[in-house]
Amino acid sequence: MYFKDKYSNLFKKATWGKIESEFTMEMPEENLISNVNMVPFINEKCVIIRLESGEWEIPGGTLEKNELYADTIRRELIEEAGAILQTYVPFGAWKCFSHHNHAYKPHLPHPEFFHLVGYGNVEISSNPLILDDGEKVVAVEIMSVGEAAEKFIQKGRTDLAELYILAEELRNQN
């Protein structure tokens, strides 16, 4: 209950279009994971990405067919942040329920699925890849968690601000 009270914006129920979501620290069954995200760290600083739309975001994305979530986060970090994964520690997930008639992609779980999230260490090795079918990342920035949280708050994403702060707290406990 401590985390749920301390990070109430992260844990509150949300609606993303026709999808209802709620953050939990219970680990989902692997076959129910559709997406994976990461709060990346380089030493004591974190990494956030800025999209072409001006929004700040957390790296991650959707599993491809027959892809394990560990492979997805490796691929997404290279694509979105030009980063090489060193460590990944899952610590929670958004439990989602879709009111769409079918899954986003045929191989993904539906109507219940999870967006797994973790923290870990990365190394920046290149610029983000610009893919035709993906979001356009225009900046990869390394900063303190406090600075990242402020950027998320300025864009109305208190949930992501609290996610980054929680990730840092958990990381510092280990």
C-alpha cells in the first residue's frame, strides 16, 4: 500500500481511448504481455525521449510476433534511444482491458493484456533509428530523475513523473 499511496497518480485508473488501464506491481504472466517499457539509467541519471509531437515519453513498444519481451526492450531501446541494454529489472505493469473488437495485432493477447515496465542500465551508442511505421524521436536526453519528472509534469504526465521517481527509489534499494 505504501507505493500506491505515495505514487497515487501512477496507480490511479486511466482510460486510453477504448482501453482501461491500472498500474500494478504484480508481475503478469509472460503470455499476457503485449508491450514493454523501461526507465533507462546511465549511472545516476536517467534517459527520456522526446517525440516529434513535443511529448516526452518512456522508451518501449509492442512485442512483434514470436518475440520475447526481453528482445522487445532491446530492439525498442536501439530504435527509440540509440541505446544498448545492459540490465533490465521488471517492477510493474499497466494491467489493461480493451473494449476494441480485436487485438492491436493478431498475435497479441486480447482483451486483457499488460504493458510491462522495468528499470535498468543502458549505454547510448548511436542516434535513434527513424522507422517509417514508428514514432519519430527527435531527442534523447540524459538528466536527473527530478528534471525528467518536471518535464513529464509540464506535459501533464504526472503518471510518468511518478514512474521515474519510483524506478529510482527501487533502483536505490537494490
